[in-house]
Amino acid sequence: MKVYQNPIQHEKRWDQLVGPLVPKDGKDRLFLDLGCNAGFYMVKAEELGYRAFGVEREQGFIDQAPKGLNITKGDINTYRVYKSERGSTFRRKTGERIVLNETPAAYITLLANVLYHQTDAQVESILRHLMYSSAYLLIMGRHKGSNVTSRPDRDHLGRILDRKVWKIENETSTKKFYAVLAKNYSVEEWSVAELYRQAVTYSIENGGHRDFFEPFADFVRRVITDDDKPDDKTVYWQYLRSRKFRYRHGLCFWYRHMVEEAIANGGILTALDCLDGRVLDGHHRLVIAKELGIKRLIVRQRQEK
């Protein structure tokens, strides 16, 4: 059988390169490992209290991962949380185009020796997606000249990181490898309880969908408990009808799918979109997070023009 993981090698790289850069307070936070191999770094992250989630395209790696690790099969260029066709953009009254990013929202995302598989355009695309979803980015790669697969080397990485978004906070290095920790200044980490309180308060004070939260929470609880009550008999359906939503069956199908995906993936959701602390996009995900017991979410803050 082909051996995919060298525990001694990974232990050494964790001790010298990755481990010193990972924030130690992992409680209620998500560690996302893209191209996770057999999950060695995920195990280490869980020891620090993180919820770890990995994406790996090779089934051989996944088969050799320790039992209990949350790894899904997928390519880091195309993996999205919700396996469904969906519109990717919409416009607010400000006229601003907002991308509905479907990359898992994580406190820290690790890319360990995976970017050399990618073209420059693919690397930039990956970093652009993570800009909407990850508070910290940890990249490990090879120094220039140490191997034919050294792209991107440390200098090249510094050039392609969007400096308006990513600020390199710390780095480690050995003879062959480097690791860089960059903070994302376009997103923040928020308490789910605080976000929920603010969303409900804003809806009440400004005449918004104040009657949305409890009906949808009831819908989520029914999905969690596998209640077989027809959608058109739920209070959420009554809410949709009162608001004159036309495609109620489609909406219920989509949000049921969203809840089921979150459950299957261990509570993985995408980032919320906010304006000065007010949720613009993500009310449904916020309710799902609350009902699943998720304590923290990644939020992309926008400023009024």
C-alpha cells in the first residue's frame, strides 16, 4: 500500500513552521485545511481546541486519515459549502456588487505545500475567495531554488497577497521551507449571540422582517430533529406566504439543504455580510448557527459609501 503520510516529517514541520504561527485559543473556532492530506495538521489543531475541517481531492489520503476527522473530498479550486447551483451576485441600494462567496468561513485557513500544484491565476483565485471568508491565512511553501516545485516562493507570495486586505503578521523558516501567517483586515470574528441580538433589534426598530426569526428557527429545529412534517404545514411556510413569496417550495428546499449541509459538515457555514454591524446577507445562516450551537462566525464588514 502506498504511504501518503510521513508522521515524523509532518511532526517536524508542525513544530518548526506551522505550530508556532497558529493562534493557540482555538475554542469555538474553525481551522480549515485546504489540501489536508491525511489530516495530520487537523489533529494538531483539534488539540488546541479548534473545530477542524479538511478538503482533500485524493481518496487515498482520506482513507488513511484518523477516524473521526471531518474531511470532505473536493478540489481546493472548486470546493464550495453548498452543492447547488445558485446565483453568485446581487446588488444593494448603494449599487455595490456583492459576491455571495461559498467558501467555508474559518478563523484560520491552512494551505500547506499545496499551491505549487496551481498556476499563478489559480493561486490568485484561491486567495481572492479566502479574502471573503478567512480571518487568518497560513501558507507553507518552499524557498526558491530548494525544489523545482517551489512556486510561489516567499518573495512571490508577498507580491501576490493583496496588501489592502492581508497583512503578514509572523513567519517561520527552515532551510527548505517557509510559513507565513497573514491577517485579513476585511473580515472580523463576531459572537453569534451578539449578531443575533443586533439583527432582531434592528428588525424590530426599523420595521424589517421582525417575524422571520422564530418561524425560521422552528424550521431549522425540525430539520435537525428530522421531523417529517410537510413544509407547507410549518410556521415558516406561513411566514413566507404572508410575505407573498412566490417560490415557497423552492425556498424551503434550499434552506433545508443548507441546514443539512451544515449538519453533515460539522457546522460549516459561509461568512455573513454586514454593514456597520447590521447583517445585510446571512440572516438564515445566523439562525442556523444559533440553533446548531455555533458560538462564533466570520463577518465581512462593509462601510457606507
